Amino acid sequence: MTSLTQAISDLNENLAMELVKHRLESGYKPLDIVEECRNGMIAVGERYSRGEYFLGDLVLSAEIFHELMQLLAPGFRDDEVKKVSGRIVFGTVEGDIHDIGKNITIALLRCYGFEVYDLGVNVPSDKFVGCLKETDANILCLSSLLSSCFDSLKRTVQQVRLFDKQGKIKILIGGLVNEKVCEYTGADYWVTDARKGITICQQWNGVL
Amino acid sequence: MNGIGRVYAAINRLPSDRFPRGELVVDKQFIKEFMKKETKRDNYPEPVEEDLEMEIEFYHRLGLDLVCVHDTEPMHHSGDLCFKLDYIRRFNAEGFFVFLVLNGVFQTLVNQAGFTNFMKNIARWPQQVGEELQKLSQKISEHIRKGLPDGVHGIIIADDIAFNRGTYVAPEFIQKYLLPCWQNQVNSAREQRIPVFLHSDGNINAVLPIIVEAGFDGLQCIEPAAGMNFKEVKQKYGKYLCLMGNIDPALLYGNGANNSFGCASDDPHVQKHNFPELARAVNELIAMAAPDGGFIFGTCSGLHAGLSTEKVKFMYELVRNI
């Protein structure tokens, strides 16, 4: 494990920032530095899985990662930025205000290097479409814990399909959902577990 | 014996005619759906929030012994507690044990800062967050000391500190910063001779000793879907904590009438849930929980719109006949 990977794994924010600055000054390629950062985030995820870290640590690691990416961003070419992080639009659909599962999944997605646009809770379908247009994200994650919001899920999926005529956007639904709900809403996949959600997003983006 | 007597008996492990029943939350829309089916009456007024008589009839029909009254304007908005006093008086007059549900300090700061920010702040500046928790706790304790509305019998501090995998933050943080807050609140209530329960969703196994140390009289939720084993909790902590809840709301999802998806979970165990399975879960819980007292029957998280009114009715009729 490199010193930078270790610093991120230890959530040592200041040291990680110093090490990134030093690497940039020493002529390291930004993408190589990103790889070290990503490994640090994976190490954080593993420590979380072992019960060594808690959710707050996971969220802080995502924040550190974001700050490090900002340091590195000026050195990236556009096509490199796209390689670094898949873009995801995420939100709880209209009519539902549950956000814990959404927040956990977003924290994990960021750990794995995804750029996530969190639209919050009770999000109308047109807001999802607007954000997808603005960000050029290719994944939409919709969360709902209420059976009364299945129609809201369906409406959002339909609106996105109308806008995304070329079928570039993959839609993942999560929360209290199942295969039947997935079929009903027309989403591409469903999960009830954050980790599985990460894997699906990684597969869709060709990371796995 | 009425509901007030039964709940006091459960908390104090005293003899009673039966174990009490109660829900942390009963959604007004659920009450309306239930009552429409029960009474074949379709002219309940809108908004449903205003129909106290319908609510009281609902509680009696289900045979509930307690009512939880929630702060209508959580204190992070106004700084004051705000309850419908006429409701409290009326519930009391009907013989229901009245719990006031107050947002705990953890929950309040989550609401104020947003979940992600709050988690980040704890990881980064635990001591400062601890100080904020302490300040807020003093405010809650002052409210309790100043006196609660007439007709209130108990308090439930609603502090969601956990999810399915465990606590959101390290138990060490809870021990160091939340425990003193909880102790302070419990002590304030004790001065008023008011019992205090803690509600938290999720898997709180790692912090049960801390909850006991805080001096709470009871614990509401004990969520099986999060890996909470009622039997173990009862064996280890049943003499310190009156346990309330434990029926998994997933058992109460509709089977077609309310929910065309059969259920809203991918869990095969949940998908198969039907009336016999609900009956088995209820019987198992009562067999485990009721004999030594210190138990209040109910679901983990309350009755919400979308649950099957038939199953809820079936469950409470079953309990009534045990």
C-alpha cells in the first residue's frame, strides 16, 4: 500500500492532501494518483465491512476523495475525467422522504469513485430528467421505501425513457422493491442492498 | 384495569389482567382506511388529522392500551414543544396511557444538519458535535423539568442511531457523548416520576448496555429485520428494560387488496408472509415475551398507509384472544 493509499485508508485528510500536492509537483500522472486514491477508498470500504469504520467514516472518506479529485482536476484531460468516475443521478422519488438507504449507497458509490448528483428526497420526475440532461450522467438511481410510490417510480422511468431515446441511460431502483416492481416500473435493475447496487453500477460502467 | 394501569404494570413488572398493546405511530391515513372498511362509512371529514373521534374509535376497536402523541412542530423548528393538548386530555380520559414522543438529540441534529453532513461532522469533529448534543439535551431536559402537559404518562425519546448493519457511529462515541445526554433526560423525567423509553430502529445490539446504563425504563422497536433477537434482548436486559414492539411490519404488507405487488420486498421470507405466518410470529413473540411482564405488544415502527388493514385487524384480534 502506498503512503497516499494508506493516508486515505486512515482518513488522514491533511496528509493525503500534502501527498497529492507533492506527487503533482514531482510530475506524477494525475491518473496514477487517482488510482492510489481509489485504492485508499477501497481500503476504507473494507475497513467498514470489517466493522472497524462506521458510516460517518465512510462519508468523511468520500469527502476527502472529493477534495483530492478537485486538486487533481486541472491536470486531467476531459476524456480522462470521464474514465475516472462514472456519473450517477440519485434521488428518492416524489411522495417519499426516506433517505437513509439512499445516503448509504451514495457514500459507497463515492468511495468507489463515482460522481454522484444527489437530488435529495421527494424528487419530481422532471427534476431527474433535468439533472440527467445537465450532467450527462448515464446511470439513474431511484430510491423508494413506500409501495404507494411505485407509480412515482414508474412515472420517472417513463419520462427518462422519453427523453433518452437512444437508450443510453440505465436505471436502477432500490429500497423496498422486487422483480415485480422492477417490471412494473420498467427500470433496468433492482437492488435492496447498497453493495449490490455498487456492483451493478460498476458493471454498467465497465469498471468490473 | 384500563390501558394506563396495564402499561404502568408492564413497566414496573406488576401483575396485570393482560399484557398491554400499543404502537409508536399510527398514520392518520391508515386509520381512515381501516375505519372506512370497518364502518362502511365513507364520509369521514378531510383532512383526516382533524377527526379525533375517529382516532379514538380506531384505538378502541384494535384494543390498544396506549397512544403516542408526537410533537406537531419538532423542536428544531420552534425551540418549543408543541402538542395537541385537547388530544392528550381526551386520550387520558379514555383510559389510554399517553406517551409523548420527543425527537432525541441525535435525531434532531441529523434533521438539522442533514444526514450526510452530520455523519461527516462526527467523523471530523466528534468533540464539537458532542458539545452540540449536550446543549440540545439540556434544552430537552429543561422542557421535561418545566413540566409536561397534564395527562401525559410517559416519554419516548426517538433517537434513530442505527440501521440494519449496526450503529451509524462507533459505540465509543455513543458512550462518550450520547450517554450523558440520555442520562440527563432520564433524570429530568424521573424527577417528574415519568417513565422514559428509547426508540431506535436498526441493530443496536452493541449499545444495549449503554442504553441500560442511561436508565431508560423501556426500549421500543427491537427490529427483527435488522438482526435484533427479541429473546436474547429479553434474557439479557429484560429486567432493566420494558420491551415494546418487535412485530416486523413486512408481515403486514397487503396480499393483493392493498398492494398489487404481493409485497414490497425481495426477501423470499417476506414474500411468503401470509396470515398463518403472521399468526405464528405473533404467537412466538407473545410466548417469549409475555410471561414475566415487562412487555408491550406492537409493531416495530407503527401502522402506516399501505399496510393491509385486514392483517392489522387479524393481528390484533389474535392478540385479543390469547
